[in-house]
Amino acid sequence: MNESIDGHVAEVRAFNRFYTGVIGLLDQGMVGTPYSLTEGRILFELDRHGRLEAGELRRLLGLDAGYLSRILRRFEADGLVARERSAADARRQVIVPTGAGRAAFELLDERSAEQVRGLLGGLDEEDRRRLVAGMAAVREVLGRAPRREPYVIRPPRAGDLGWVVHRHGVLYCSEYGWGQDFEALVARIVADYADRRDPRREAGWIAEVDGERAGCVFCVRKDDETAQLRLLLVEPSARGMGIGGRLVDECLRFAREAGYRRITLWTRDVLTAARRIYRAAGFELAEEEPGAGFTEQVWTRGL
């Protein structure tokens, strides 16, 4: 156990050394300014709050009282902050940024944004998403910051259809033992969707969790009055978040707006979690036919 933790400690320290070098925290001043990282954080908090008691600022940033006092004295001498007495307690000092202090923060903010923009500009879209998702995960784990949203639902993008085939093949093989015949069936469904899709009457959705694909579903035309829900999938790591139900809801909403009068789907009786989602969404079992080790089922509902 200790050996494993020690290995993780080494990895975290290596990342810290790497990232501080990437964004220049070892340089004398941040982004070409005379301010250190700590001084930049002080300017940031003062700009954000407008005015802070010295004690609040110290607790907020976890700084030593003497260290903070030296920085504030220099800021005051440079005309970046002013000190006032607290109206509630004359023994307390309130730190207020001056116009020059706000201008100093704006310069820091602009240069920091430009630095990050340059860093991200050298990456393609997929790598940018991975990087930002990884950083959000670090903040969530270490800071216990709540996620803005547990997941997002979006239309398919380049590369998504290949992912749909791949993940169906991998997951259904590992969970149910279905082989290449099933993967080939999924590939044909996806190919037909890509080749023949009528955007007015057919659509697909991809679910993402922390920037990573976590699920999918498609709504395709069966006939003029009937839509068909196809290829519902939720990654094991994302199950229990309500993604499956949300994907089905998107499919139903689209089918109604596209003018269909009913919607149908094909499944197998061993897919119990999926059947619970279908039943909760108002689908009813319409047909059954014995298969090899399972029962083929058709479920349907009106719109």
C-alpha cells in the first residue's frame, strides 16, 4: 500500500514540476510583470471582492500574517492599494484596490489569458477537450468543487460514429459474449444512418461526462408514421446518472417534432437495464421471438 502511495506521490510531484515550468511559475515575475504568483492572487481577490479585511485576505489565501503585511506595504507604496479602518471594528484594516491596482490586475489577467490561449492554440480540439476535462477532474477531486453539470448531450461529431461501433462491440462482447456478428450488425446500422440520413426525420445524440463519450442513441425512420429508436448505450462508468433516460427522452422529443405518430425499438430480454428505461419512458412490449440464448423483443409507444 505504502509503495503504491509513494509511486503516486512521485507522479504528482513530477506533474507539479512539469506544469510550473509550462506556465512559467519559476520565472521571476508572472507573465512578464513584476508580480509573483502570490502577489497576483492578492490582486485577483481584491479585484473580485472590491474590499477585504486584511484578516479575511490572509485566511482566504492561507498566508502568513507577516508575509502578507510586507506585500501590502509594498502595494501601498506603489499606489496599488489603500488601507481603511473597518466601520465595524476600528482595530481591523480593510484593503481596497486603487485604480492603479485594478489596472495592474487587468494587465496580469490579459497576459495570463494570452499565455493560456497560446498553450491551447497548439492543440487540436480533441486534445483541448481532454486537457480541460483532466483539469476539471483535478479540481473536483482535490477541491471537492461541484460539477456544473453531471453530463452533456450533444449531436454526433467527426469520429463519433466509429466510437459507437467500437464501444458496442467491446461492451456487448464483455458483458454478454456477443461476437463479431453483433458488431457487424451495429456497423451496418451506423453506415445506413450516415449514408441515408434525412436530417429532418433522423438524428443521433452523444452523451459526454467530463469531456469523454459516455453514451449514445439514434432516432431513424422506419416508415412515414413510425420512428425507430436504435443503439442506446451507456458506458458502465456513467450508469446510474440518468443518462439512458435522458437519451431516450431526446429521441422521443425529436420524433414528435419530426411528425411521427409512434416509435418502436428492438431489443433483447437480457438487456434488463435498457428495458427498465424503455418501460419508464412509456414503451410497451409488442412482440417476442425466441433467439439463441435470449428472446428478441419489439417495444413500441405512441407519440
